[in-house]
Amino acid sequence: MLKIKLLLCFFIYGLYTQAQTFSGYGGFITDNGSKNFFPLTVSGISSNINQSFGVMGVTVNIKHNYVSDLNIFLIAPDNTVIELSSRNGGNGKNYDKCTFSNNSSNKITTAKAPFNGFYKPEGSIGVVNNDQNPNGTWKLMVMDSKLNKDSGWVINWQIIFSNSPSKLEPFISSNLPIILINTHGQSIKDEPRITSNFRIINKTGGVNKISDSSSFFNYLITIEYRGSTSQMFPKKPMGFTTVNKSLADTNVSLLGMPSEHDWVLNATYNDKTLMRDVLTYEMARRTGRYATRHRYCELFINGNYEGIYVLMEKVKRDKNRVDIAKLEPKDTTGNDLTGGYILKIDKTTGNNNGGFSLNGVYYQYDYPNGDDMQVKQKNYIQSYLSTFETILAGSNFTNPTTGWRKYADINSFIDYSIMNEISKNVDGYRLSTYLFKDKDSKGGKIKMGPIWDFNLAWNNADYNNSSDPVGWEIDVSSGLPFWWKRFRADTGYGNSYYCRWAQLRQSTLSLYNLYKFIDSTYNYLEEASYRNFQRWPVMGIYIWPNPSPLSYSMKEEADSMKSWIKKRCNWMDKELSKNCKNITACRPTVKIYSDKTSICKYQKTILFADGIGSSFKWSPSTGLSVTTGREVIASPTSTTTYKVLMKTDAGCADSAFITIKVLPLPSKNITGNTSICIGQSTKISVQSGYKTYLWTPSYGLDNTNTNSVIASPTSSQNYKISITDSLGCKDSAYVYVRINPKPDLKLVAEKDTVCNGNFTTIKASGADFYKWFPAYGLNDTSGNTVTVYPQNTKYTVVGTSTQNCKDTNDITVYVFPADSISIKATDLKICLGANTWLTAVGGSNYIWRKTKDFDGANSPMVNVSPKENTVYFLKGLNKYGCEDSASIEILVFPEIKFTVSGIDTICKNDYTTLIASGNYDYNWYPSDGLNKTYGAEVKSSPSNTTIYTITASAGNSCKDSTTFKVYVHELPNITAIALPDTVIEGQSTLIKVKGGKTYKWNPDNWLNFSNDSVISTPPVSVKYVVTGTDSNNCSNFAEVNITVNKKQTSINYLQNSSAKIYPNPVHDFINIENCKNSLIKIFDNDGKLVYIKLSDEKTTVVDIKGFSAGLYLIEIISENKSENFRIFKY
């Protein structure tokens, strides 16, 4: 056994190592029928799951003493709901590491609890692998369907993602007919119709497969979408017509329904029972009214599976549908004019037939089409309906001869109303409402029906109080004809309504019949429904206009509908029977239903009382589970006649009787010698004459199917005889054949494998005295029960009987192999202020002990940031469920603290010394301008302003860094220009200098300073070096050379000049002599003309106070010559 377990563990481990697993916590499962949600967060995996990578399985650990109470569902982040298991496991307990996967062939529905290992779920997990993003919240939903019985816990659960995900279940076969439509690449639309091929696979009483080509029925059809609101859903209803090759309408019989050519494929998308329409049609037909015939099928369009559809007859005039006379254009007089007509109250969407309004209600022509009707025919039906309404609104409307009954068939109106009221059809009376009239020769009165479109009935709408089982639908619906409320004023109508209701409640509309139809339909659809809701995953999702609470499976929705129907019927029973004592035409009666009126002794049968009463009393109480209520369980020990007394709140009563015949069980008295010695035989017998016998086990028997057998067991044996008589009653008995003198020694260990240091008990039976060895690990060596502290020990027990016969047996008690929990840290040594992740390795159910800087946790991974050396302790269960602990110490290095100092501003080509404080290793970056990149002190001479990053380390992984910015100022650009740079001895020149804030000259002789200009009057040629310093105290220099010529050259020049100019240098006024009748021009050093004048005087005085300091050129032009002079303005 242990070997098998270990192999399974290794298999699962090998599988999981190829997968990504996410775990979620559990909790208490409430025992009140409510839904319990256990969330699990998935993150960090592919944002798209599909048939290549997705959910492989779901593992659950649930402790519950009666698992067949549980319904378990998986809910994906996109709200797709998967039914994992619903009420499976019989009277067994626990889901122990139960993994649901569609990759398993072991069906959960056929397995027995406890569930351990891999099982195929009821739904298809592959549905969630639908290209959705799996990152988000997943939920495990668990519901205990049996109130106040057994409670339980979800211990934990997991989702497994892998490259071998659960696949979508392939369509293999169906117990429903299969319909195949081929549109040849065309899209089906709401107008116009398209021509397609239509095929049916239907093997009578067999299983249908697409490959059953021999079972095909082939038709040509024209098809389109139909409906109004229903077209907004992705699963759309369709209407189609069977045609011949010429596309002419052709009547055919489909799936046994009468031959016709107009048909409907109903989608039932927002009806999660898939049966509300069908239930209504079937009940209406059982009342004797025509309602559309229907057949369930599974539909494929162009090879794509579209789910369960209902193939139905379309409402129309036909001898097998609305059986009224055909109205032809020529029928405009007499009896021919009086019928047949079909009118409809409905939305006008898609209606091109025309109609008329009467008292605020629009009546559409359904048959004949308005375009095909003659004016007289339209006038007739309008007038007839108008007359009916006029009389109904009049004072004498209740007159049985001249009142409204003359024009309308009361029974059809009552039956129509009952079907709308019992189902509380939110569309009732105002939409999808048909009425028809046959010719006068065939009765000629208006009749209601046939009923149509009840998919929002039976508690499937969340507006107009439709989900409340209390209240009349005619009181909340608007836009309906006034007739229905007017009928209330007619006592005869009310009495007839009550009598019809009472009649139907004992037959067609009995809860017994309604429940039976719902249950049988669910069983018929169950297999195919999984495929339908895999194709259309609507469970647990609001689909307009589903009321709350939402159901998570078709079974839950069907049970919810049954519960609502019971409440609805109880309310209508009470309301309609209020005046029962005053109604003589009928009286309330009760009827008892039972699936079995003959039972074998000790068997049970359910008795179900149906009628319009509010209380039911059963007698006698013998063998009854309870004595009040509609439904009781009877288990009489002898034939008993039970009576039920039904009473209404108004005091009306009726009673009914049913006899439950109890059949005797076959005699099971066993004769023969039951104590023999080993090697002997004995004959054991029961009474002969019964139908079948079965002895079990067959060990030591010469036969197992006769009343007498020869038993030759080699050890004591307990034989069971099962007897069945001709009436099918069964009974059984046991006989123990003892083999002396050898005792039958048996050993049972409370646990065959324990955790190291734990103990278990071993119990010996089958002998009178016992001897255990070896004594190692035992608390006793002679008792029948011992306590063992094993070390993978095989214990042998010698058992002795009172006859001193001995037997030997042994048992091995194992100790789970060492599988210690450990802790891994991302870093065992960290710097102060840093953190590290601690990960628990192996096991589960972790508890981290609290420390000074850590509050403790229960998760597998924790993030810690200690401020000092700290030991962390962990407890948990290893993979065998054994408690284990581990610890780990995290070392914390001290904090690094340092500063950097030095001069932070220098001039280019200068340097500064930077010093880091503290006893650390330093690294300087970048290296630009540094004399070295390590050490506490460096010299920095960068060419540009530079931010240095200094990183300090203490010989371990801890580091800290800071920055120091050295600002570098550029050297000033000093320029010096002499204008002119050649002068005559005794003359001055202007030196313009710029680029600095202050200047120093070398030599500093012969200089006169003014702003940024210097006037030099050197006696000899000289070279000046000027050093300029800017505002940043950075310095640079420039050189200027001045050549001085001898004075003689200048004198000759001046002697040859007729004009004279003085003073020079000049500050404010300059005198020019000998310039009469001459043109005087003055140019600045850039050649720009700044002064011009034609002089008529011998001496001209020029005001130059407004001139800028500098060198200027004076040009004097006379009649026969031109002269040039340079002056310096200071």
C-alpha cells in the first residue's frame, strides 16, 4: 500500500515540476445552502491561456463527513463557471488532494469517496483556456446543499497551469438528435433568408454520432435569424422553411412532428434550465390545447458546435397546428367570411402584415397576411372584436346569452390565463399573445392561444415583480387588453376559473407532474447540457433579465425553478380557494401520487398529495416520516392504507386514500453446522423455492447460486446469503463458519505510517491471548492493543485461542522518510537598511515566529529587514503532514557614514585637494582630472566642471556613496591692441585691452590709464605684457609690441603738410589750421565716417567731446591735394 502511495506521490511530483501551481487558502463551509467563495490570486504568468498553455487541473483538500452534500465549482477571472463535482461520493467523506483534470479518464461521477488522486470533473476545465488573461482572482465556490446536516472545511486548494492543459471535450456522441446546417460560406442574417442544406441524425432509441451518415435526413432550407430581444444574444434563434430544388415551400415531417414547412430553432440562451418554453408548451398540450410541438437537438452550423436548440413548430394555420378554416380572398360573405383569423399582440419588429388598434391595443394580422386580406375581411374581424369589447365593457356583459360569452370561448381564456399566471409570465397578455377565430359553422368564437414565448416566465425575469411568487401578473403588466381585469367582475368567470384551476392542480399542473417533467427533462438533457454550457458559459453570469440569486449549474437552476413553482402554486391555491364554500359547481379535491404502491418490507416510497389546499394531514402515522405536508415518506412494515386530509384556508376540505402493499421478505433462516475444524466441510442451507440465491464470498464454497452449499474454508468465514423471491423482494443473512482450532489472527494499525517521534496503535483480534515481538518501541507485549513508537519496524504477533491453537501475523509500521522543512534566503548577509527574502522550502501550513523587526506571517515567502543580526524561526508541515521546524540567521553589517571636503571652485589648469572622512575603501569616479581614483585623498584638476561620485565600502558587500561637485572657471581671454603700433618719437598710441576685470602691466612705464584703454608714449620701442584677472579671480595675459621711429621722419612729414592739427592726443576740441576751402572728414578706427564739413575759415575748431576714446583718421581735401592725419581721443 505504501509503495503505491509513494509511486503516486512521485508521479504527481513529476507532473507538477513541469507546471506552475498557485495555492489558495480555505475556510469553513456553511451548512445552510449558501455559496462559499474561496479566492486565489494568479499573477506573473502568460497573459493568454489556451489549448497550448493553460489550466491543467484544480486540486482541492476538503474535510467533510458526507461529501455528496457538496457542489463544487471553479470560477475564472472572466466569470466562466466550471462544475467540478456536484453531490458525488455517496455516504463517503473527504476530498484528499483530489485533482480535477480533463486529462484524466477516471470520472468523478462514478468514483467513490474519499476522493484521492486524479478525476475527470463533471464540466470541462478546458473551457477556461479560452484565450483569457489568467492573471487575477480565481474562486473555488463550494455549497453544502443539505441544510443543518454535516459541516466541513476547505483546507486549501490549488490551480495548476501547464503546457498540457485540460482540453475542450470533443463532441463524440449525443443522446439527442443532431442537426447539421451547411450555409456554403454564407452568413445567416435577419433578412434576407439564405439557402442552406439541413441534415438530421437521429437513430431511434440509440446514440447519435456525426459519423452516422446512414442516419442522415437531408433537406434544403431557407433560413434567417428571428425574434426581437433574443437577437441581442450571441446564441440566436432562427426560423427556416423546408423547400425543394426550385425553392418552393415543401412540407416535411421533422423528428416525428406533423408534416409542415415553417419551423423554428429556439436558442434558449437566457433560460439556464433550457426548458421554460418546453415546460409551458408541454403543460398546455396536456390541458387539451394546441401548443407548439418540440424536439431537443444539438446543432452544428458549418461544422461549428452551437449547443442545444429546440426544434419547434411555428405558430400558423394548419390542420396539425392552429386548426381553423382556410380564409381565401373570395370568402367575403356569409359563413365563409367569419373565419379563420389569427391575430397577434406583440412588438411590431419585423411585422409587415398590418393590423388595427382597438382601445389602446394594436392587433396584428398573423393569418391571413394583411396584404392578402380583402377589405371586407379586415372590417369583419375588426368589427367582431370591437363588438366583443363593447359588450364586455357594457353593463349587461355577464349575461350568458347576450354577454361577452356570445363572442368569446370562456374556457380558452381561462386556460390561457392560468398558464400565464402559474408561470407569472412577464410578457403575458401583452406580447407574443395569439388569439384566433374559426368560422361560425365551427363554433366561431374568439379563442385565446396558442401560447408562445415563455422563456422569461417561471421566475426568469428581474422586473415587474416577476420573480415574486406572490401577486397576479395582470396587475403588474401594462399595455394588455382591458378584458382580463374586466373578467374579475364576472362571478361566473371567477367560479369557472377556480374550478378549472382545481381540476388542473390535481392532474396536469400538480406539483408531482410538474416536478416529474422537470426532473425527467433535466436527466434527458444533462449529458448534452455540459457541452452547451461549455459552448455558452453563462452559468453564474447575469444574462438579461435573470433574477438573483444566479445559479451556477443547470441542476441548481432547475431546482430553484421547482422551489419557485411550489411557492407560486401555494399562493394561487390560497387566493383562488378563498370563496370555495360558495362555489357549488366544483369542490376542492385532493389526489395522492406515488411511484410505488407495492413495496417490500423495510423499503420506502414517497407519497405526494396534490390539491389546492393549504394544509395536509396524514394518518395513520405508522411508518410515516412526518404526518403533515404535501410530501411524506412511507415505510410501513405491513400493508397500510393511508389517508390524507386536505384543507383550504377558507375551510373547504377533501380527503384521499392510498394503499401501500407490503410484500414479505423471503425466509433467511440458515441451518447447518457452523463450527468445524480446519480441513472439514459443512453443509449450510436456506429454504428452497425462491427465485435467486447468491452466497458471498465464494471462498471455500462448492456453489454460490443454490439454496444449499458445501463450505470448506480453510479459515473462519462470514458468509452472506442474498435471496430474491418471485415478487422482487430481497433479504439477506449472515452465517459465520468457525474453523477450529486455528484462530484467525488479524492486525489493524490506526496508522501504518507515522511521523518521526510519533506513535500509533495496533489492534490484534481473532485470538484470546497475544505475544508481540520485538519489544522495541512497544508499551506492552501481551495485550490485544499496543502503542508503538516505530522505526520502520516489522512486528510479529502470535495469537493463541482458548484451545491453545496458534496463528501468526505480522505488520510493518513505517516512519515517513526525512523530509525537513528548510529556509532559503536571497542574502544571508545584508547591509543595514537592506532587506532579504526568506523562502520556506518543502511542506505547507507555515508559521513564521515574530521577531523585533518582523510581525510573523503564514505565507511561504516573507520579506525581512532586520536592524541587527537576527535568527528567524519557521514551523510547518512537511509533505507527509509531519510537523517540522527550521531557522536561519541573517547577519547585518553596520551602516557606512562618511563625508567629502575640499575647495569646490578652481580656475582652469588649477587643482584642488579632496579628502574623504572615515576609515573605508574609496573609489572616485569619473577619473577626469584626478591624480588617482582610490584612497581617501585625491587631487582634482578637471578641464570642466565635474561631479565626482565617491563610493565607500567596508570590506563587505555594503556600500554607500556621495557626490562632490568641482566647479571649473574658464581662463579669461585677454586681448591688447595698439593703435597705431608704430609712432614717431614723442607721439602717443592707444592700447585697447579687454577680457579681464583688472590688469597688471609689465613694464608699467610711459602709460596713462583710462577705462579699458591705455595711452602709451614710449621713447623707444617696447613690448608690453598685460595680465588680466576676471571676476572669478582667474588670470591670463596678452602681449603688445609698439615701434617708435625717430622724430625726424615725422618733422619732414609735417613740414610738407600745409594743414596743422593740435592738440594730439586730444580730449574735447581739436584745432585745424590752413584748411580754408577744404573738405574735412573724420573716420573712427573701424572706418566709419563720424564727421564731415566744408571749411570756409583758415582755422576750424572741431568739438569731439561726444566721440568715444580711441584712434581717429582726419582727411583734409583741398583743390589740388588730400592730406591724412591720425589723432587719439582720450
